Amino acid sequence: TKLVRKPGGALLTWNPQPGLIYQAQISTDLRNWVNLGGPRFAADYSDSVLVGGNALSYYRVLRLR
């Protein structure tokens, strides 16, 4: 995973395996996680989600199936 800064906010990017489903999440304390949007179907080898500009957060991407 990588955080890419853009003028409109930051993008969380990752390299999924096509055909699988992933869920991006955000946390401020590494204990409580909140979904960033809904599950994402990987149609290609790259995906990203806009996460905004909060620099005091942690991000993770879960493979659901």
C-alpha cells in the first residue's frame, strides 16, 4: 500500500489480485477501524481510494475473498 498526495486529498493505492474483493479501512488508534466506502472488486492489478487529507490516520486494505 502507498499513500499518494494529490491537490484534492490523498489516494490510498495498492496492488490487488484481479478477481478478488478488497476493503480499505481507516483508523486513528489502530484498534477501531472504519470502512472507506464499500468492498471493491479488483478488475486490474492496481486500485486506489480517495482518503482525504487527514495525516493522523492509519490505513489498511483487507482481502475479503
